Amino acid sequence: ASDVYKRQLFYNTKRETRLDWDVFGYYLYLPAKFIYNDIQLEKKDVWLDPIIAKYKTTEGFYQAYKGPNDKYVMKYTMGLSYVYAPFFFIANIAAPILGYEKDGFSPPYQWMLLIGSFLFSLIGIYFLFKILTRYFSDTIVLATIALLVFGSNYFVMTAYDGLMPHNFVFTFYAILLHYTIKWYENQKIKYAIIILSLIHI
């Protein structure tokens, strides 16, 4: 068990970037479209292969499949790219100002997306707190949230792998549950709009 733990710890702390493996697939839409103007990866050898080599984003490019006419089809849906987008665009402006490469993977991109994922985790916990305090005492709520954060895989999926879908889905479901409860209490149009928006994410 200790060897497994050490390997996992090494994996989580010695990675070149957090924009790697599955996250790389979810994120790839943004640099491909807004930096390299190559959403079908027709120029993969010009920009993407060097990125993979430099940042060690994946071993074997499994995130897309080659279709007809050497055009690639992304394996991963683009939903998370919409969530990443605000932080990506901030980093895209900040990178050259801070003296980093505007390549989609340099430190400003990594840090901004990690900050974004951390903010999402805080929002999720906040809405869970709001839900639980409706029905339980503060002591029970705080104990429950502490057990959730530190006694489940939630900690790993936010502290180490916060850019994976789990973190964002948790937050969206917490918001959805909160506004569903609000809707049953008072059928306001704004609650319905929020619920419908979250259902279609």
C-alpha cells in the first residue's frame, strides 16, 4: 500500500502541468481555437506535438482521433472548455505581459485554471452549506462538510485534480439542488431559469 501511495504522490506532485491527460482533452479546444486557429488539428505537428513534448501533457495522443483528410475529431466533449474559458482568456492576456509564452500551457495558464478550479470548489462548499443549514444544526453541518472534504476523495479531486470534471459537477449539482429547493418554496422565474441552465450544462 505504501508503494502505491508513493507512486500516486509522485504522480500528483511531479507533473509538468495540470493540463495533462484527460484534462488535456477537455482543455485542448481553447488553445486550438483561440491561439493556433486549428480546431481540427491539421497542423498538429507544427504546434501540438511540440507542446506535448515540452509540457509532458500525455503519453500517446489519445485525446483525439484522426478522421478523413487528416482532420482530427476530439474525443472529449467541449463542456469543460466553457468553464475553463474565463480563466484561459485572462491568462492569454496576462502571459505576454508577465513575460511568458502565449502558448496555452505556460505557467499563467496553469495558475489561472487552478485558481478557477479552487474558486469552483469553494462555491460548491458554500452552496452545500446553505442547503444543509436549512435542515441541521451548525455543528452537524460543519462536521458533515469536514468529513466530506477531508474524509472522502473530494480533497484529492479538488486539491490535486481540481480541473477534472468531478470538482465542477459537484458545484453545479450543489447549486442546482439549492435552487430546486428555492423553486419549490417560491416559483420565481429566475429560479426556473437557473435550474434550466444548470440542467443543460
